Amino acid sequence: MVERVAVIGAGIAGLGVAMALARDGREITLIDRDAPPPQSIETAFETWERKGVTQLRHSHVFLGRLVSLIRDKHPVLHKMLHDAGAREIDFEETLPPALRDNYKRTESDKDLAFLFSRRTTLEHAIRAYVETLPAVRFITGAAVRTLSISRAANIPAVTGLTIERDGRAPEILDADIVVDASGRNSILTDWLRDQGLTIEEEKNPAGILYFTRHYKLREGQTEPPRDLTPGAGDLGYIKFGVFPADNRHFSITLAVPEIETALRAAIVKPEVFDATCTAIPGCARWIDPARAEPVTKVFGMGNLHNVWRHFVRDGAPVVHGFFAVGDSALRTNPLYGRGCSSAMMHAHLLGDVVNETSDPTERALRFNTRAKRDLRPFWEMIVKQDLGAIRRAKSEQDPAYTPRWKARWIKSFAEDAIGPATRSNLGVLRAIMKGFHMLEAPSTWLGHPTIVMRVLLMWMTPKRAKEKLYPPKLGPERREMFSRLGLQQRAA
Ligand SMILES: Cc1cc2nc3c(=O)[nH]c(=O)nc-3n(C[C@H](O)[C@H](O)[C@H](O)COP(=O)(O)OP(=O)(O)OC[C@H]3O[C@@H](n4cnc5c(N)ncnc54)[C@H](O)[C@@H]3O)c2cc1C
């Protein structure tokens, strides 16, 4: 018997579900309310309208977990991404100068690679790949707002959905499995709640707003060298990141704490955005007018939260035949760059459980357990770090603030122990980067006594002896930046 899978949303998670589930004996229908991509990747970047993906033109970086999953399970797509201009930056290329000379590659280093690409380029290539998979079809320009539900058994079961298209009568699509991959603004959980099903939700603020501008290297120009000047950092009142991309493009994101009202109102103006970047050495050398030119306006985005939805309650599935994958199930602060890797991992976890068993309860329970095992540790760590960052941003506004011993201790551990240790010891860097790239839980490195010992030894080393292991100053203090930009020091 053919198993019918209906996937709501053809973004990263929906495409990932098709990649993980496509095989003989299964029919997969992806329904997306947005239009299909234009033919070329440049037109996709310039004109692809995605009302359903507000973050489409924000900076994206793709982590080792996503890259190795694509490389190992979908080699054809891996090649398509490279052909489209996406660049893989391997571990060796990201090494700080002090570690480059004596570097010897180990087998697992191949998994510590970033993929640099605009989000539109990545999605364009994945979509083209999924279109070639057997028994996968797309219905575009079509929204799903309601599901079909059967209450014949103890646990209600989703048995299909209704497709709504402009100018056509609503159409019911029956399915054995319905996947909600409709992203951060999914309405289907609310719909299920309206049917009396209890889906609990944890929600915490990311505490920032995102501002992104895209640039392109001028003819004959190259990217700045990879040295100790940080391409990303946290100044307390602002966080910055440079995101190299494909085909000579790159973007810069400035993340402003929600409470910095004057800065967030001003920074959306291109001249203020560029002036801010010019004051930060790690950004300034990229946007030097002799090197690059801006190619877009400044995109802004707020309403950023860390969200986790629970589809299992008291050890039993809330509903059968329905799975939420990607942002519709769990979301994290975009600053950590984990959303697409999570979505793709989540989709492949679903693929594994659906391939292993046809029992609906087992499918739901295994999917839930594995997401908690493989994704929850990252979510929890981000929630904790965001709460700390929100507190720090508040104290930045108070000139009389002196941090308590615990805050000073955490800062010193990051800046005087972990930072210099990762810049001088390959073992420490590898261990920490495995967590960063989502290849193992973020705190696994703390379970390796030799690594912890090296970090502690670095902490105990006097500053004078490790002077060369500190990066240059990230950028101006808040007071100086505000005065350069002509902004009020105090929040409104
Ligand atoms: C500002 C920002 C920056 C980010 N940066 C990064 C980064 O650097 N690296 C990274 O890995 N992740 C990043 N992310 C996260 C990443 O973008 C998301 O995690 C990822 O897109 C989730 O994929 P998804 O498929 O779940 O949702 P989406 O990619 O949003 O796709 C959802 C799809 O569902 C469709 N849809 C929605 N509702 C319906 C409906 N009712 N019916 C039919 N179709 C529907 C939409 O049109 C869309 O195509 C960032 C997020 C934000 C907000």
C-alpha cells in the first residue's frame, strides 16, 4: 500500500522531510502558500517573494551538522550547492593564525565545515534537488488552515487537510501522515488547540532585533584576510556578525537589544547602519567602499523567541498522524545560526522513525524522544544564554552598574580561559567546535578532563603571558558609539 504524506510548507523543514521520506511506496505532497522559485539564483535573491518566510533576506550561515548531513546522505545536492556557488569553509581555513602552522588534519575535521551562502541560494538548490526525487509533487500558491481529524479512537488522528487556493473551491487531501513544516508563524497548533487538544508551549524572548544589509565585493576585490580581527562579537549594547556568502555576496547583521530603543529606531537607516559598521573594525574592513558596495536596503526583524512545543503529554501522543517539524515545533534565537540545521536534523529524525515503524504511537513517542535527545540541549543552552544577554543589555544602560562576582567570573571564564585556549590549542578548539556545529551536545566538552584542564590552566595563566591570544578590541563602548551616531545615551 502506498503511504501518503502531506507536508504543509516547502521551506527548509518541508524540503528536509521530502528528502528524508522519499522512497518507493510513498507519495509526498508539499503544499506551500508562496510561489515557486524563479529560475536563477540571482533573481531568487532579488525578487522571490516569500510572505511565509520573513527571514529570507536575513543573514544565514549553515553549520557543520547540516553540511555533513547533506554531504553524507544527499551527495547530489551537495554537488548542486557547490555548483550554485555556495562555499564550504573547512576547519583549517577557520583556524586562528597561532594554530595554522602546526595543523594536522584528523578524520573528524571534515565535519567542522561551514557552508557560506545566501539563504535564497541554499533553498533554491534544495528545492531543485527535491523536485528530482521520486513521487514528490509541489502544490504552490496554496494555503492550509484546517486539518481533517478523526475521533474514532482514544487518541484523535489527523487524516488529511484542506487546500485553499485563490479562485478555487477548497480541496480536501487525505493523508496517512500530515507534517506541519509551515515555519515560525504556523497556525496549525492553534487550530489543534481549538479542537480541544492540549499542546503545551515554552516560550522565552531572544531579547534582540535583527538588522541585516547585503553587500557585494567589487570587481577585482577579495574578502579581508582571516586573522584575529573578529568577524562576530558582542559589545553588550549591540552584537555584530559578518556572513560571507556565495557569488561574491556577503551580509552584515547587527542585533540590537530590544531595550535599546533609540539605536533600534535609527539603525534601519542605511547611513546609520553603515556608520555603525564603520565604527566596528571587524565590519569596517568588509564594507570599505573601495572593496564592496551595498546591494540592498537594511532589513529589520523582531518578535524573536525561543519556542518549544510539546506534542506528547503524560507519556502519550496528543494526536496521531501529525508531526510538527522545524520552526513550527521549535525555534531558537537566530544569532546562534542553528535553525536550518535543526530543521534538517528534525526532518531526518522523522524520516528515521517513520521508516522504522508504522505504529502511530511508537512513531510519535520515538520522534519526541529523539528530538529531546538531539535538539533540546541546544535549545536549553540558548534560552539560558539569552536570559544572561538580556540582563547584560539592561546593565549597559546604567553608567553606575558594577557587575556582581558571578557575572565577572562568567565573563572572565569566556574571555580569559575559553577564548585564549581555543586560539592556542587545537584539541580545545575541536572539542568546543563540535558542540558549536551541533555534532554533539553543546556541553559535551565539559566531560573531557584533559580539555577542561587545558582551559583551566589557561585561566590561571597571567594575562601578560597570553597577551597575543586576545583579539583586538571589538569596537567602541556604548557611550562613544552613541555619540558618533548622534543618539541619546538614555533609553526612552
Ligand atoms: C532573522 C533570522 C535569521 C536566521 N539566521 C539563520 C542562520 O544564520 N542559520 C540558520 O541555520 N538558521 C537561521 N535562521 C532560522 C531559519 O531561518 C529557520 O529555522 C528555518 O527557516 C526553519 O525552516 P522551516 O522550514 O521550519 O520554516 P520556513 O523556512 O520559514 O518555511 C516555512 C514554509 O511554510 C510556508 N507556509 C507557512 N504557512 C503556511 C500555510 N498555512 N500553508 C502552506 N504553506 C505555509 C511558508 O511559505 C514557507 O515556505 C534565522 C531565522 C531568522 C528569523
